[in-house]
Amino acid sequence: MNTPDPAALSNVIGKIYDSAIDPALWPSALKSASALVDGVFSYIALWNPPRRQIRILAYWSENEELVRSYNAIMPKMPFWDIISQYRMGDLGCNREIWRRTGITESEMLSTEFFKTFATPYGLRDVLVGTVINDGSNVSSVCLHTPSTRDLIGPRDLMIMELLLPHLRRALTIGNLLDMKSIAAAGLASTLDVLKFAVILVDQNGQILHKNQAATQLLSDRSVISANDNMIATHHAGATNALKAAIERASKNEGKLGYGGIGVPLHARNSGTAAAIAHVLPLAAGSMRPALSLGAVAAIFISRTDEPPQPPLET
């Protein structure tokens, strides 16, 4: 099995993280991800299986007619009943779908979805990575491959497994905050308008910049503090997790994996997580270094006692 080219993989990961800052860049990131598997249509979707509704949050295709037709045919897609089975981190493809449903390839090809849409447009298989399953909605990244190549195999699944943690991190941070204005005005100049705490750090974990919400969080020392201008938490495991994520972000963001996503921050003398931290790498990519005051990572912290985020469909 040929492993993906490290340079090509790194390029895709960089584009994914740039898209967390500027959502308009997602089509470029999806195009590059599709190229790794010779895909022809890719998108980030939010599925609501009970209602058989899909919302495409971002997509790439050279064929706009395909995209319009896809939106129209999706209520007739034959696999709605199994979408809720996919948990965060699960991978999917046609072979895996056949296993879950008991359907055969010939039976699948005879469905209206394939006869009127997939087959005429030359689509044969799909590589799926599940980003979120909150019990009602499932968010996934889907890379459709054409009939001119083989079915999805181990190499393709390995590529999605490598990309998935980076996709999850970028989508989590992009959904947590309104990042659109940051791309236009620069990260430092817009930090203070964000209600969530954001801290920029260098490769050693030294704090370079913090917004007003982070300043307040550091001063009351409820979940984090600054020791020698470095972030510390009340739980050694959380502190080490943040340090490890920052170190990896400074050296090779492709090695971050799931580290630095959803790190629980406990209140002093409490076993309950009072806040959640996410680490976004900033040192690489086409636009992040220019936005980050020389920082290698941004730490986003949201308190668990803050009002819940709007529903994903909103």
C-alpha cells in the first residue's frame, strides 16, 4: 500500500487550518483533500436523519450542476437509516455501508439515487469521516470518487484517518467563534471582540497576547493561571496536554492528531470540567503566520457555564 506523499498531506492540513480562520477557503481545502484520493466532489455536511435533511456547509466540485442535482436527490438517498450509527471518528465507504445495511452492490446500483444521480454523474464510491454526532445531528466530511477508479481501499481510509482530527479541530474552532472578521482584520486586532478567551503563545508556551476574556480568566485563576507567563491549569494532565499540543503545533502541525482538542479544564478543588480548551496551530499555512503576531498556537477556551451555542443547523 502506497502511503500518501507527506508534502501533499501537509499542504492539505495547512489549508484545513487556514479555513478555520477564513471559511471562504474551505473549497480549496476540500479540493486538495479530494486530490489525495482522486475525488471529484467533496463537501462538509450536517445531516439530520430523522428529518432526512442535509445542509452542505462547504463543498468543492468542478460541476455545479452535479451539486444542484445532489441537493435535490438527497431525500431519496437509500442510507438515511444508518447515518445515526456513525460516531465521532468513524470512517465510512460503500463497502462499509453494505456491511451495515446488508445491501449488495448490485442492489445499491438499482436504487433511484444511483440510477438517476450517482451513475449518470460518474460517481462510484464515497470516503466519509464523521466529525460530530450529538445525538440529533451528524456532521461528516465526504469525498466522492469516480467510476474511473477502484472502490475505496485501505490507503484511502488511512488518508481520511490522518485528516480527520485536523478537520475536527478546524471545524470545532470555526463553529465556536465567528472567524470571518478575523481573516479580514487580523487576529490580534479582533481578539477583544470575542467573548471566548483566546491566548496566543510561542513555541515555549510563553503568552504573547491575550484578549480581554482571557485576561479575566487568568486573573481570577478559576481554571487557568499564568506561571512565569506560561499557562498552567489545576490539573497536571490538562497542563501537559496543552504543552504537548503547543510543542507539536510549533514543529509539525500534521503530527497534532487529536491532541489539544476538547481539553477539559477543571476548577480548583473540583473534579468537574469548568471550561474546554482547543489548540489551533498558527505557524504554518498561507495566511495564519501573518495573523498571529509570531505565535505558534492559539488556545481557545470556552466556559461550560456559558450559554450553550446555537444549534448546528443555525
